[in-house]
Amino acid sequence: MRIISQNGEFDLPYEETTIKVFGDGEVVAFALSDLGCSDYILMAKYSTKEKAMKAMEMCRNRYLSRIELQGGFDALNGSYVQPNFWVLPIVFQFPQDEEVKSMKNKLLSKENGEKSEDKK
């Protein structure tokens, strides 16, 4: 799978990269070939660490969907999947900050929805 930075400047192979979220909402990539090096590439910047973690989850889920195309064990569903004949290239681009809903926002939306249903 290829991962594209939020601004489109970087295109990296997911399988050869370590992705890390920093507390300030930055998502960075380190090369697997030199883990002792402190150099990294800024892949995305979010307003909160929570949003950065959600974007990482989106990236992981995109990668796991690749297994379904190639066949093998599908960890999300706990079953084996037969390979498809055509294996399409998989690409994930880190979304913009406003495109990522944090878990807090989802919980608030859910609570508000439940409250409005209770009022009926």
C-alpha cells in the first residue's frame, strides 16, 4: 500500500514505514531501514492527538482491506478470504483536519441523537 501525506508532497510504501503520532497532533513517518535515525517525514498535522489517532486508524483499516483483495486471513471479520483475480493498487492519503471526526465528536453526536429520541 502507498501512503500519501496530507499535503500530497510525500508518497511512501506503508510496508517499509513506521508511523507515529506525536502529542501535538502530528503524524510522522520513519524509515524502517534506519530505526536508529531520528529523522522523520511529517505526513499530517491535526488539531488534536485524538484526530491524529483517528486518521491512523483510518490508514490501518485501509491497509487491512487490502488483504480481502489478495486473499488470506481477514482480521477484521475473523475469517479467510479467497483472492480476487485482479488486485488493485491501494493508496491512502491522510485526510485534512476537518475531514476527521474525533471519537469525542462521535460520542457527542450519539448522545445528542439519543437525547432527541428520548424527548419523543
